[in-house]
Amino acid sequence: MSDAATPGTLYLVATPIGNLADITARALRVLGEVDLVACEDTRHTRKLLTHYGIGTKTVSYHEHNERERARELCALLAAGTSVALVSDAGTPAVSDPGYRLVRAAIEQGITVVPVPGPAAFVAALIASGLPTDEFFFGGFLPARAAARRARLAALRALPATLVFYEAPHRIAETLADAREILGERAACVARELTKLHEELARGRLSELAASFGRDHAARGEMVLVIDRHVIAAETAPNATSPADIAVLVAALEADGLDPRAALKRAARELGLTRAEAYRRLVAARAQRERT
């Protein structure tokens, strides 16, 4: 049988990104037939295996032991052991450990078989409502602001939809950086895909930056999808009106920031210079005093 697990084969098995029902019959069969399952977190994967009544032995394979464990697994594979590699969620080796093991297995002439399935960035892309004919997946953007902005600048002219993974505590800053570096574009933030609290927030980068800047409770795995086209200034509504600035600054001050820091952060999140943000804040306060 062409799909049957055979000794000495490395299987790359995609697993659910949230909903446990999102796993293929082939993946379940392979996980049950191999000799060993290599996984990021054995406790996490054991829950999946137990849910489906699979008792295959597991071993850890994560970013901290990847180099050493890749050698060990290749030795087992060469000796005739069949191994399935999984990540905590989605497709292994996509922004997760796996590359070293795959390369080592190929170099030793070991058969590598993909068992495809869920991938968070694909799910986010197809549900975003943005063009899917050409896209660039950039994994995680750099955590440091300067490096992140440089990365975005390098991709600014790319004629493709941009897709990134991002951490919830950085999403507002990343959206603001994207607005400033890439220009105003349509975008989508996909959060907790396939899970109970799944959310797809769609809008312009400035709108999403303001929304997530106010929502300090945002949690979960996030995928950011950004259109390739800049929205023409004359067709874009004034998403960062004086009233928007005033609301965001007030929210930031309520969270404990002093007025100067609140204004600086609001300007960054909305893609404005500090001087322009201050001008709009003054205008909003003057308007409020007149009404």
C-alpha cells in the first residue's frame, strides 16, 4: 500500500490548529502505524493521540533540542524505525521546528513523506477577502521595532498579498508600523482560528491599529494578512479623525500612561507623526469645548 507506514520513513504530519476534528483520516492512520511520534510538547500531542485512541510512543522535538534530537531520530530512521513529526498545531516545519530533521533525513537517503493538512496562514489568507492569486508568507516579523520596520520596508514593493504570524502583545505596534511603512492598505487580523473564539477583524491598517490599540485583552494565535495595494488617499475615509485621536489618547491615559506617552503611542499606532497627532488632539478638544 502506497500510504502505509513503512520502516525507515519520516512522515511530516499536519495536525489541527484548534478544532480536533480538523485532522485527516490518513494522518490518524499514519500516527497509529508509525513506531514513534516526534512532537514539540509531548503532553500537548498526547491529548490529541488519546482523543483518537492512539497509543504510539512520543518523544520531544523542539527548538531547544532540535540539533541533537535530529541526529538521534535520523539514527533511528536509518535503523528501520518509522517516525512521524508533528508540531503543536498545524504543519510541522512551517514557523516550527522540523527543517533540520528533514534536511538530515534527505542527506542520508531516508524517504520523507508529507501528510498535508491544516496551516493557520492558509486558513487566514483564504478567509481574509484579500487577493489569493499571489501571496508572500513571511512567518513571524522581528520582535524589535527597528528590525520589524526594516523588514516591512524590504517588502513594500512586493506585488503580492503579505501574510505574517504575530504575537497578541505586539499586534497593535505591528499594525501601526505596517500603516506607516507600507501605506494605508486593506488588511485582516485572524485570531484563534477554528477555536471557540475565532475572530477575523477586517479593515484598513489604521482602523485595525486603533482597534487593537484599545483592545488590551486581545489574546491567542494571530495571523496578519495585508493587501498588496495602497489605498488612494482621495478614496480613503479619514479613519484617523481628531475624534479618533482623542478617544485613543483617553483610553491610553486611563490605562496609566502620562499624557505625553499616551500621545506618542497613539501617533505610532495610527501611523501619524507626533506633531500631526497633537494637532488633531487639540482640534478634537476645541470641538468638544464648542459643543
